Amino acid sequence: MRLAVYNVENLFDRAKAMNLESWDEGRPVLERFAALNALLGQISYSATDKTRMAALIVELGMEKSDTGPFVLLRRNRGGLLKRPQAGGVEIVADGRADWVGSLELRDEPINEHAMRNTARVMVDLKADVLGVVEAESRPVLSAFNQEILPAVGGQPFRHVMLIDGNDERGIDVGLMSRAGYPIGPMRSHVDDLTPAGVPVFSRDCPEFELTTPGGARLVVMVNHFKSKGFGSQASSNARRRAQAERVAAIYEGLVASGAEHVAVMGDLNDTPGSAPLQPLVAGTSLKDISAHPSFDDGGFPGTYGASSAGNKIDYILLSPALFAKVRSGGIFRKGMWPGVRPKKWEAYAELKRPEDAASDHAALWVDIDL
């Protein structure tokens, strides 16, 4: 069987703030969005909270309208704010119970060439089981599977599953599998909490149990750890470490219950030697497929951007019994922008500009005798 994982960076629509030319442009928007959302969700609003909320609303371009360039404020009922004729914003609600609505990031369609190149990657991987990172929802993933894969000559996957996670931007993790690899019992960890009462996982760490055509049981956990993109380095590192510790504990629990064939895969947003990932990559019996003698990295150790060693952030980690059955593995980069002077790797002919790239991430695959 072939097991693969791919960070698709959304399929049809993506938050406009995440589509800007540089991360330095989008990061302040996402930071302000997160800060305002956290304040709006509080049970009661202090005077300081109200002042800060009003300032953030203005900074997000919503001084005159609930629709900003990157963010949309939906107000269904109740009173949250007023906009005085003199300008500015005044928060009139005293807490979350005083109004009904939500704060949302505005989306825009993905470049059509990028969308089709994403589908080409999914088809050319020839995976029996594919972990997908950054899909908007199960209906979106299912529609992409049924409509776009055939449009580039592919066969849709038989099974598609995604459990909504904790990220409000619509970047969840899911699983697709071929006929003969049915998805059985599933377990979500969206409600796992840290000692401080904060959700551990930025998205989720779903456990998918599959059965192979030969009757073997395989448990796959798909992950997308906290990025380094916004928030302080210390808080981001602490969040990733907590996620690594929790995944390690879940894995150990599966092993203790008798599970032999376990795979942990996804975008862990850090390098193998980083302190945050050590509880998972060094503190368990899981083995990185890149350490297998047959693994081919195509001459570049990384999986993101320029694919340098510092950009190795995507993983397939296997339990010892599964690792022992590995035949081969590698990194698939044809959907990534290869550069121009010179091109670093072979890319699709349809990939003529960086904007046409399927994703900034490469896909990983491994062939296993199971």
C-alpha cells in the first residue's frame, strides 16, 4: 500500500489575508483577527477590553462598515457597537451574551491553475491512503475529489473524511482512501485541553482506523501543529511542544492497547531537531520515513519553500512494526515552484508562475508491505 500526506493549502477558497504576496503582509491581519476574536468571546467586557476592541476594529478596516478588506463582522442580533458620525467605533455591548454574531476572515477563490496542480499532485501520488492538511471542510474535500480530480484525469478516492477542528480559518486535516481501505472507527481530539484549559490542538489530531485489503488494521493520525507565523516565538514553541507531547501520549496509548501499525503524519511546522518536537520524534518509538535507507529526498532534505534542511517540517512517522515493512519512500515536488535560475526540480508544465504552484509544501509518500 502507498501512504502519503500533503499540505494542500486549501482547495477552492483561502482567507485573503493568507493569500497576500508575503507573510509579513498577512501576519498583522491574522494577529489582529485572533486578538479581536478572543476579546469578543469573553463573558464580560471591561472598559479596557472595549477600547482595545474598538482600536482593532479600526485597524482591520471596519471603521465605517462591518465588511473590511480581510475581515467580516456578522451581527445577527443584539447590539455590539456604534459608529459615531464623528468617526471611530464605540463598543456598547457589556459581554458576549449581549449580541449574536461572529467575526470571520474573508475568503477569495484559489487560482485555477493552482487548483488543478493540486489535483495533479493528488493523482500522481498514486496513494491508497492520503492524509490532507489545510482542507476547508469535508463537503469541500469531497467536491474536490469528485469534480477536480477527474478533470485532470484522476480517479476519485472512495472514502473521504474530515472532522471540523479548532481553526476558524477553515484549515482542517482529513483523510482520503481508495476502495479496499475503508475508514472504520474514528476519534477526534478537538476537546483535549492543556492544564490551563486551552485546546491542545490548533486544528485536531484525529485518529482514523483503516482496514487494508489483507485485513490488517492501520491507525493514522493526521496533524497540523501550531505555525511559527504569528504570536511570540516562546508561545508558539510552547504550543507545538504541548501538541507533540499529547500526540506522543495518544500514540503510546494506542501501542499499549495492542495497535502495531500506527502512522503519525502531517505538517508539524518545525524541524526534527527542534526542542518542541522532541517528545514525539525522539521520545517515542516512532520512526521518520526520511531515515529509511530507501528514502529518496530528490537532493533536497526539506519539504517546504526552498526545501533546505531548515524547511523540513512535513512528516510521516511510523511505528516500528510499520517501519519494518517499508519498501521505499520519497518527496514529491512537481506541484511546488522550482525557481528559475536554475530550476531546482521538475515541475508541472502548467506551473509557469509562483502563483500557479499547488502548494508551498511538497507531498511525502511511503510504500509499505501491508
